[in-house]
Amino acid sequence: MTTPLFPLPLTTLEYYYWCDDSDAYPMTFPLELRFAPGMRRQQLEDALRLTLVRHPLLTSLIAGDAKHGPVWIPHDNDLPSIDWDHAQAPLGATRGDRMDLTRKPGLRVWARGDEQQTRVLLQFHHACCDGLASLQFAEDLMTHYARLGGGDLREVPLRPLDATRLFKRGSQAAPPMSWWTILRDWAVGAGLWTRFAWQSPMVLAAPSTPPAQPSTNSLDFSSQTLPAGVLSSLRRMMSHTDCTLNDLLLRDLLLTMRTWNASQGFPGGLFRINVPVSLRGRTDADLPAANALSFVFLTRRASGGMATDSFLQGIHRETETWKRWNLGLYFLGGLDLARGIPGLIPRFLRRRASLATVVLSNVGRVFARSPLPRQQGRVRCGEPVLQSVAGVPPIRRNTRASIVALNYAGQLSLHMRCDASLFERSQRDRLLRRYVDQLAQSARESESVPARPQVATEGL
């Protein structure tokens, strides 16, 4: 007998995002897909309908439950559909930016374009979907579109999904624990949460000239692609230092924030980067769209030594510790304890203190395992070829910028959103260019580093 999926109690992180939602800082994020040539309207609408069946949380609402508190319930009416229009038509102007999950599911879809090109914009509520899940949903959507087009793509396989996996979303099985392990985890968790809750970092300095028309539009962000030569040089630097691309992105973001704040008259201070980490394990490949992540935090004080190899190595040691100790679980553990005290999480989130200076999410290679064919490295779903993919995480009060780094078709691109009530688009573009320029500077400096000698391994 199949166990009913609903009502499905909210996980602690889903509850966290639901409580943190507001009109000024909605907990929504966009995923933008650009195709050329354009997509067929009816075929894409049919593909969306088939895709939604496989991802129950994206067609669900939140309701109160006397026994379990807030729960997900199914919503069979007024399901997400596609808002079609010409390329210059505005997005979301008549529907608002915040999603009320008690009234509508946490997904909106727009399509803009013509026969030559189509821009598909998906907007998700973070309570029911994280960044990796949004890419999984997009891959499903493209696969269904390809299959509906017939021809040689009719039999392209769909990723197997199991809705019952949602019962264990965002959790990892814990091994048997000794009293010493329990005490150690309490000590580590208490230390991390004490620093997180009471050590407020600097905010990203707002430009002295405020926007002429402040906005809360979470669909608006800036994008830049790193030149191929810069990426090659960064890979050379990774090989020489034994660091990862994530380490370099973190270090150069700290340098960029220090330079930016100093240029606005705020030198020095403590910076903190919120780094989302996935809690998905090897057994979660069949998990439908959900929020299965946590956070770790990199905190550093601005100093003159940020550009040194020793500073980079310190970041590398810390990121390795995140992975070895699975420190993202400690953040969730603290949230679980806080949720046990009624009203504590909402009160904590209403504080005006900064919890992080910026968010940086490095999602790595996207659609790398998609079964869809490629054309010059880009995913093909029939005639339309996916030319680019972009998106950014949400931001909250006093976390004034969020950044995504992703690799598609062999190109590394950066995408940035800033608090639109403080930053105009031109100012946001300038900040992103500074970050790209800092990475290019690191790449140039790596060219002067002698290559590490190769050790012969033949016959070993």
C-alpha cells in the first residue's frame, strides 16, 4: 500500500525560508534559459504540464495543521502556466514579486521571443526548490520538450524520480554516535552559531547616489562570462596551489568587497560570505525538486594580506574542513533547536543586523549529465539549442548581493543580484566587473608562477 505524500510537514529550512519571506525581500529566485531558434508555444506548454507531474512541491501550497504545524498540501487548481508575449514585454509587472505559498504554488514561468529565439524565465520560491533542483526541473522541461517533438529524440530517457524521497528531503542518515561525539557536536555547533548570531559582519557599502526609482524586482540581475584565457589561467593556478575554483572565487570576492567598500569610504571591517551547500547524497539522484541545502560561512577581516598565497591556503583549509566535517549540518541543527522554541526563528530573522555580507553559490557544470544531445557543447532539445543559462539566489535585508558561478558549454559565467533599493543597474554592473577584473588579475599573476614539475608515473 502506498503511503500518501500529503500533508507533508515543512522541513526546518523550508520553514526558515517561509518565515524570511517579505514584500521587500521575497525569497524567490530566477532561472533564465535562452534558446535559438525559438520554441513552439504549445509544445513547451505541454512539456511544462508533464514536468510538473514529476515535482509535487512545485504544485503545492502551505497550510496550517493542528498536529504538524505548517504542511504542504496538494493544489490541483490554477497550476503554474506560461505567460507568453513578445520579446520586449515586461516580466511580472502585473503579478507582483512575492509568492504567497498559502494561495499559489512556488513557481512562475514566462516565455518571451519569437521564431528566432525564446527566453524562458522560471521563478521559484526557495522554500520548495533550491538552485540545483531548479536546474533539474529545467532539464526535465527540456527533455519533455524534446520527446514531444518526435524524431530521433522521442526516446530520450527521463531521469527516474521517486516522490516518496520527499519524506527524507534535506536530511542525511547519521551514524551511531558515542557520548564523546555528541558532546563534540554540541561544542562545534554552539561555537558556529555563537559567531553567526552575535558577530555581525560589514554590509556591502551602498553607492552614495541612491537609485532614482528603488525596486524589489528579483528577476533583474547582471551577467558576465569570463574570457577563456582567464579560466585556463585560473585552472593553472588551481593546479599549482592545490586549491579549488571555489577557493579562488571566495578569495577574490573578499578582495573585491574590500576594494569596493574602501572606494565608498568604508575601509576595513569583517566580511562574511554565505556559501550554500547541498545535502544531497548518492542516494538522492531520484529526489524531485525540493530545497535540500544548508549554509556554511566564510568570515574574514579585511587586511593587506588577502592577495597572498598563505591567505588562499587558509581558505582552502577551511573549505576542506567544511566538507570533511559536513559543517552544513551544524547550521541545520541549530535551526532545529531554534524551531523548538515557538516564535524564535521569526524573531531572529526580523533582526536588522547583517547575517552575511554576500551570498556566493558555485554550482559547477550544469546539465553535464543530461541525456540530451549536444551541438557545439550546448544542449539541443530538438531544433532549439540552449544558448545560455543564468540565475541568482535571493537576498535578504542587509545581505545586499548574491552571486552564482556556473559552467555551461565550457564557459564560466558569473551572475549577480544586488539590493535594488540601494543599487542601480549601472552600479551593480560596475561591482560585477570589479569581481571579474579581480579574477582576471589573479589569472595574470598565475602566468608568472612556474609550472609544477610533473612526476613520471609510468610503470608504477
